[in-house]
Amino acid sequence: MIRTALAVASLVFLTSCATPSPVSPAARSDLAPAGKLRAGVNFQNPMLTGKDPATGEPRGIVVDIARELGRRLGVPVEIVAYDTAGKMAAAAKTGAWDIAFLGADPGRASEIAFTASYLEVEASYLVPAGSPLRSIADVDREGVRIAVLGKSAYDLQLSRTLKHARLVRAESAAGAAQLLVADKLEALADLKPRLVMFAEKMPGSRVLDGRFSVVEQAIGTPAGRKAGASYLREFVEDIKASGLVARTIEKNGARGLTVAPPTRN
């Protein structure tokens, strides 16, 4: 686990958003019990985060959002880094982080209180050259083996919904792509933007049209922090409505991401 302290001051473009709602003492205590906001970030998702090649400092969409939340709370931000979403989700029980950026999945809801999604990413399949698989529906067949990043949001969903195909799990997204080639599997499941990048390196491979899921990227806090969870839900709706999420997507040059619609009460 790598921890990098971040300054309280947020980026200029973030501070131009709507006036923050007042933060109750209970919400601040829930979200920053140690006097700082510890934000869990999965650094294996380059669409949402990364590190500055010159300084090594965290950057990206979720880092920008964490800084804005810290600004509103009036506390410094500390990034708690993970190399998989599964490890980060499991750490909810240990109190290692106060908020985390990850896919909102029902299988995690007993340990993590999620906001509504702030952005959405389509998930699909990549098939190798010469594959007879032509559609999303074709993939769920007997004898089809699907490489997937273990304990990712789309792995959890496929584990519930697939009836015939078999999942072959890897410890990283790159590892899943390597399994597809090395073990001559029939398909690779992943987020569409990452599949497009993999396809560019695999001559003849194809990303299937359509999707088997939309992964809803949300913010979570450990279950039981009711005041903090309530404030987080309001925060997410505000950053969507104010355009902050759209601006940080554009600022970071992210492709294939869509701002989630507002939540209807």
C-alpha cells in the first residue's frame, strides 16, 4: 500500500464549481476521522487515474474529485493506492480508507455505502483474429472461456449472469489480456476503452459491438458512516450537475467515459 499526501488546495478549474453545501460536524467526522481525507484509488485503471511521469504524483479524474471533496471538507487529502479494485474493496473492513473510487456492485454493498454513479463505462468483449463470435449473446456458450480481471466490477456481474461460458481470472487487466493470447481463450472481458487499446496491439482482434454491462463508477465509504454517506451522495449529485465531472474528464483527455445521469429522488 502506497500513501501519498496531497495538498489541500485544489485545482483552479475545480474551485470554479458551485458553492459547496455546508458540511456538518458529523459528516466531516465520518469522512475525515483522522483529520484528513484518505481516498482509496485503484491505479490499475488508467482511464481514471495515473501518476505524473516526472514527479510520480497521483493525477487523473478521481484524484481531481478527491481534491475537490477535501477542499469542501477543509482537510488535506491522502491517496491510498491499490493495484486492484478487489483489494481496495476488501480493505473497507480494515478502515484503511475513508472514501474509495470503485464500481458500485451489489456484492460490495454490505461493506461499502455507495453514492450514485458519477460516470459510466461500457463493458464488452474482445475476441481474437478468426473468432466465430460475432455478438455479445454469442459469448455465453458452452466451451467459451473468458479472460477477466478477478474481482473487478464486471467480473462480479458476469459471475452472476453467465450461464454457460467460463471465466478465467487474472490478477491484472494486462494479465487477463496475456491469458487470452497465451492460453488461446475465446474472449476477453473488460471496459471498452481498455479493450480498444488492447485491440490495437492484437492484429485481427475485434471488440464486439454492444455491451454486456455498464460499469457505474461511484464513491464509497465504509458501511455505518451514515452522515458521511449522506454528504457523499449530495456531493456526487452536485459535481455532476455543476459540470465538474465533465470538465475533469475533458481535462484528463479520457475516452469512452460518460457523465452519469442525475439521480431521481
